[in-house]
Amino acid sequence: MEPIKVSHPLLEHKLAILRDKKTGTKEFRELISEITLFLCYEAMKDAKTHEVEVETPLVKTKALMIDENNYVFAPIIRAGTGMIDGIVKMIPNAKIGHIGLYRDEETATPVRYYYKMPAGIENKEVIIIDPMLATGGSGMDAITLLKEDGVKKIKFLSIIAAPEGLKKLTEAHPDVQVYCAAIDERLNEVHYIVPGLGDAGDRIFGTK
Ligand code: PRP
Ligand code: URA
């Protein structure tokens, strides 16, 4: 599936501030959350709705709702957890699963250290969240873990993606729809996205 690059002037504006090395921890966290709202909004476009009856102050009327319990959002720890806030603002009852992966600093290959999904995961739509899709290794491994667990519908929300990683991931998992806010130029020699925003986890958690 071709990745979907979400476009909006407000999103571009927020991305510009997010990329700026002068942006501090508080604002960086807020921007990650706000940008995630846009991505979540787009990714939920195909959500099924059912009819309900509500009583306005004037009359009874029919309205449409989604079943929030059908969706599990799965952040890749650490940086992905910074996106949870934006997700639960949109879908307050969304279930959250956690996937612990870090990139080996030398090889940039993902190392697994934690995996915990809500019960009945095989019948849910799972939306992986991670602000950075660089070599695609972490994203691909997260998808593999979910597929091994029997998950049939998977989406992937990233804020900035590198063309190399996007290509690898979409070729390896053509059934997974990727949404991103930016597709950058390239990876550098140490597998960082250029121009990128630096290390997302360090900037969210203030660890450097
Ligand atoms: C970052 C990022 C992704 C991964 C992307 O996490 O949040 O999970 O790198 O790179 P890839 O596409 O090449 O796998 P990192 O491993 O730095 O861990 P952290 O979030 O704990 O800082
Ligand atoms: N992870 C990050 O946080 N930033 C990058 O540029 C690549 C991977």
C-alpha cells in the first residue's frame, strides 16, 4: 500500500517548530501530541460507525458513533509513548498496548525487550504509533510481533519517515497502511533521518 502523507498548512507549521533544535521539551511534547491528533484523525477515516439515539435539549435524534473498543494503539517504546496523549484526546477509551524495541547503536537493528497487548488483540484493529520511521527495522519488527499474535488489520502512524525505511516497510508488509506527516530526504551514515528532528526519544523525555 502506498503511504499516506497527511498534508495541512497547520501541520506543516507545527512540524517546522518541532524540527527546530531550539524548541524545548515542553513545547516539543505538546507538538508531538498535536501532530498525532492530525494523523489519528486521518487514520480513523475508514472507522465503522453505528447509529445511536440521542436526546438533544430540543428533540430525540439519530447520530453516529464509532466503537472505541475496536481499536488498540500500540506505541513503540520510548518515543511512541509521547504520542499516546494525542490519541487519547481523540479516542478516550482506546486500549493501549506496548512494544519495547530499541535500535542497536552500531547496527541500527531493533532489539526486543517488552511486549504487552490487551486481551483479544487478534480481533482488534491495531494502530502502531512511533514518531520516527528511519531504516524501518523497528516498525517492521513491531508489525511482525502483532501478526504473530494473529492481528489482521494494522496501521502505522509516524510523524517523520525516511524514504528508505518507508520503501522497505511497505514492501515487506504491503497490507499495512502507513500515515506520516513528512517524508524526509534520506538517512545519514548513522541512520538518522535528515533533515529530521534529531533523536525523538531524547527530545520528548529530555534525556540529552
Ligand atoms: C527510535 C524511534 C523508532 C526507531 C526508528 O527509537 O522512536 O522506534 O528509532 O528507527 P528505525 O526505523 O531505524 O528502526 P530508538 O531505538 O532510538 O529508541 P527510543 O525511542 O527508546 O529512544
Ligand atoms: N530515531 C530517531 O529518534 N531519530 C532519527 O532520526 C532516527 C531514528
